[in-house]
Amino acid sequence: MGPGGNEDRPLGPGPTSRDAQIMPSAALVAAQLAEDGDDPGVNELMVLAGRLTVANESITSLRALLATLRERRAEVRTAA
């Protein structure tokens, strides 16, 4: 165990079904607002929705990599 004592502690909950519902909803709201007028906030909302999607995809990838590293660590410890 490392100095922090939390090597096996998960980073927190992964994306939830609620997150999966919110992301498309934000994009749909932005698209509807874009059709309704030229509000500058709409473009910002669309950009933020895109960033949220990318961030969630990155977090999912990092969680998979972390799981792989933990498995590898367990293999190395067993072999040692």
C-alpha cells in the first residue's frame, strides 16, 4: 500500500444513467434554442454540452485504464 493508503480506493462513481440522460437533453435544448433565435448563450451551451460529452468519454477511458493497471499490479504482486 502506498503512502496515501488508498491505492485500491475507486475514484468515485462512473457516469450514471442520469448523466446519460442529461447530456443528450442539453444538446437537444441547445438545438431547439438555436432554431428559436440568435441568442449568443445557445452557442455557449452547445460548446459546453460537447465538452461534457468529451470529458465523460475521457473519464470512462481513464477508468478502464486504471482497472487494467490494477489487474497488472495484482499479477506482478502475485509473481513476486
